[in-house]
Amino acid sequence: MRLPWRVLAPHTAPVRRASSVPAGLMNFVPACSTTDAHSLELLQDFVTRARRLFVITGAGLSTESGIPDYRSEGVGLYARTDRRPMQYAEFVRSAKSRQRYWARNFVGWPQFSSHWPNSAHKALQRWEERGKLHWLVTQNVDALHSKAGQKRLTELHGCAHRVTCLGCGAISAREELQRQFISLNPEWQAQAGTVAPDGDVFLEDEQVLHFRVPSCDDCGGILKPEVTFFGDSVNKATVQFVHERLAESDAVLVMGSSLQVYSGYRFLLAARDREMPVAILNIGPTRADHLAELKVSGRCGEVLSVIQPL
């Protein structure tokens, strides 16, 4: 049975800790006060009681590695620009849209692919090694959990480090596609701007007019990042697999996600139906706050630096 909502004491003095986020990466992390000691005690108790913890992570985990998100107040892509991510239907129907997308992605790839796991990714990998974490589901496409060594992992929205053919379904490495882009566009140049959460940059339409995009080597089909674009849906088999891992778990911890997208939120609804205890660690409100017994505000890396997988 779910325990009652735990009210966090606002008067408790915060614990002073060094920031887990290097100064140069703070531009993408929303403003947040240091998490107070009482909140940390409650979260530690939640983690300690769990024996098979099911973790859901979102973009708020990767902002501490220097990758911006979409929705964070003041610093997310939506707050800083009028630009919106590529829609699946537009990508499929328009060769011009694909040309623009891949040109931007080509320019942004060296920076996007160079990001590394932060202290929160590394902590979750240690939780897995200690047997605390039963399964981790990430909504991120940046491969940072994999780079940290996470094995019990589902990349719910795919991974930008892989490319799929919409014709034959062949999967290839994004790095190999980068080499093809260079070969096809030896004289093409564009200066990188701000890299978006999905790895592309801001370029004007006239800059991409002569950018050449390869087709699938096997069938000549359309190449697409193996990620779930906005307007697309997550593979049904993947959703079923995650529900099965949730059923094996005894508690749910959400980290760095507002859960605004239904693909992740659905698992909180399933946890409610199973009367599983839920805790949320995030900066700002989430769609599932009313489903949680515990809500903690704080940066994931700083908080996980003091939470032990007991």
C-alpha cells in the first residue's frame, strides 16, 4: 500500500555541498536551492526500503552534463528560442526537411557525442552494481547511461548514437554516418550554434541548400536517427517489456523529468494501479506529483552524492 504524502519541512537548514555541476555547464541547469537535510533523510529512507528499485530518468539528469533540455524554466530550449523539435510526419514526408535536419545534426554531432556521464549517471550505475537498482528507463537519447556502464537499461525513446533505415530496418552507428556526410560534403561548412537536446544546431535554411544526405546502403531507404521523434510513438514491444520490469519492482524513483510526455508518465499510472511507492527528484513540478509519496527538489548529481544504496 502507498504511504501517505510526506511533507517536507521548509524550515530545515540546507546541507551545504559543493556543486556537482562544473561552472561551464550551469547554463543548462535551472536555478535551484540546495536540498535541505530533512528531504535528503526522507529520500534516503525511501531508497533504503526499496529492494528492487525501478528508476525513470529524464533530461534533467543530462543538463548536468551540458546537454540542454526542452522545458526547464528560463534555460530550456522552449524558453530560450522559438524553435521546436522535428516532427515525425514532417521528417518522413519531406526530403527538404530531412536535408535540413541532417545538416544541423551533422554540425552538432561532434559536440553532442562528446558529452560524458556526470555524477548522477555514475551513482545509478553503482546502484545497479550493488543490486539496489532493478531496472532503469531513460527518456534521454544521449547514451550517457550506457557510457556510464549501465546494463539494466531501456532507452525508451531510442538513442541518437544509432541510425535506422525506414525501408529495411537496418541499424548502423551514427559515427559511420558522420563519415559518410564528410565524404559527400567535402567543401560544405557551417558554424555550429547552440546544440539542441536531440543533437542538432541552429542553421538558416540557405546554409543547408547544398548539403547532401546519403540513403541506406542496403536498400536505398530513408535514414533516420533511431529516436522517437515528436508525433511518433514508442515501440509496443518496448512498452510491454518496461511494464514487465515494473511489475518485478517494488518502488519507483523518478529523476530529472517533468513527465509531461505520456510515454514516460504511463508507467507512473501503472505504478499507482499497483499501489507502488513513488518518489520524485526534480527541479520544478511534474505531471505525477499527485502520485508520489515523496517529492524532493534538487539537482540530481548533488542529491545522489549523499544517497547511499543501502
